[in-house]
Amino acid sequence: MRKKLFTIFLIVIMIGLSGCSSGNSAHIEKVGLLVPETINDGVWGTKGYKGLLEIQSDYHADVFYKESMKSDTSIKHAIEEYNDEGVELLFGHGSEYAEVFNSFSREYPGIHFVSFNGEATEKNTTSLQFKGYAMGFFGGMTAANQSNTNKIGVIAAFDWQPEVQGYIDGAHYQNSDIELMIEYTNHWDDQDIALIKLDDLIQRGVDVVYPAGDGYNVAVIEKLKEKGLYAIGYVSDQSDLGESTVLTSTVQHADKLYGLVAERFANGELEDGNLEFDFEDGVISMGKYSPLIPEEFQAEMKKHVKHYIETGKLPNGQESKQ
């Protein structure tokens, strides 16, 4: 009898283990990452690296990364190396990779190429696009509400960034009399140009600035802190740079998006082409609000964000623009 019970016990255990092992057959073996600058910037590049590490942890995948991948030649060599390593999913952490990936994708059909904010046109290429308009809208509302001079500014990298128009529209919705001043650096990372633009905005009376470029936003915020002025953080929750300076942040959770993409890829569900993601996908959010902002306004903004997630409607009754 004791032997029979022991045999039954072993069978139950084996069935349980079998169920556990077959419950998640999705897997990824090798993943690569290319970043244009560094993984240690504390903003955009760091988020890509964190996303890569999460994939490594979730799927026990071998991961590889290369920094300062800017020229077509260096990217081509990296792709060749990754192909030899058996990489099957490759992230190019920026819009600059989309066109290059389109060009090389047919030579490497065993790799699925993923970039950001570009145009993916080939069979095994995907471009991930953050719908930045809504986050800019909420950031603009906050800036307009807190400005003492009735003048706010943006230092953006490029004029195609949807968060810039969102910021403008949100500011005007909150305060129809607000004066907006827009400057462009035409580069994600040029701190020198960004600081020159900032000096000009300050001289013109701007007291809240949205530095919408991940390579220079920290430098701009630090300068605003020195001047006793205010910022809307970009890409990361930048309240740690000073809660009396950073009113809130428009946060893009690129690391979480890596996880979503990896899950789709592992299950054979990652689509080619351009894919858009927004608040409702859990990859965009507003950051921590400064204690300088009245609690009533904070509560109002949180309701607006919740309503947008549930209905797709912004406070002005319109849908988000991309």
C-alpha cells in the first residue's frame, strides 16, 4: 500500500512538472542592441539597455549591445557580426536605424530588425512609434498652469516630434493667453546648441521650458535650476533632478516596450511595418508632480489622463494626433 501511494505521488509530481514546462513555450535565444550614443546617458540609451536586460532575464536569452553606432558602415559591420552570432531579434535604438535596417534586411532574413520612430518598409522590419502628442498635451497644460510670466518654451530636436504640437495645443487649452516660443536643435544630443537656445528663451522671459531631446534635457534642466526656473521633464521621470524645478515629466517607458515587442516576437506575433503605442499600452505616462503644483490641479490632471486612457479623448474633446 505504501509503495502504491508513493507511485501515485510520483505520477502527480511528474504531471505537474510537465504542465509547468509546457505552459510557456515562447523563447528567444539571442538579442542584439545598437545605440547611437551610450547606454549610460541616464535617459534614452539607458532605457534601451534596461529593456535588453529584461529580455535577458525573462527569456534567458544571450544579449549583445554596441554603443556609438551612427554610421552606415559601423551599423553594417555590427549586423554582420550579430548575424554570425545567431542574433534573431535586433533593436536599433533610434529613428536613425530605420532606413539602414530597410536596406540590409533582405540580406539577413534570419534577423527581425526593430527601430524607433521611422518607416519600416521591408518584410522583417518593424518601427516602434510612441504617440507623443498626448503626453505633450498634458505637459503643456502643466507648464501653462504654472508659468508666472505667461511665457513658456520648447527646445525640441526636430519639428516632426508630435509631442511639440501636443505641448503647444495643451498649453493653449489651459491658458488661451499663454505665449509659446519654440526652438529646434536639429540634433538629439547637441548640448551646446540647446544651452544657447535656452539662454535666448530666458532672455525673452520664458520661465517654463520643455527640453524635448533626450541627449540634452538634463543639461537644460540643470541650467534652469540654477536660474530658479522650471522644466517639464522628457523621456524619463526627471523629478530626481529637482522637485522644485521639474514640474512633471512626459515619460516614455522604452524598457517596457522592449518587453512587449519581445513577447510578440517570441510568440510569432511581431508584425512588420510601423506600430504605435500610447498611454493605454502602459509605455507612456506622466511623471511625478512637483509639490509646487496645487494638489487640486494634480488631481485634475490624473483624471484627464485616466479619461484619455479609457476613451482616447483629450481634455479638449479631441483624439490624439500623431
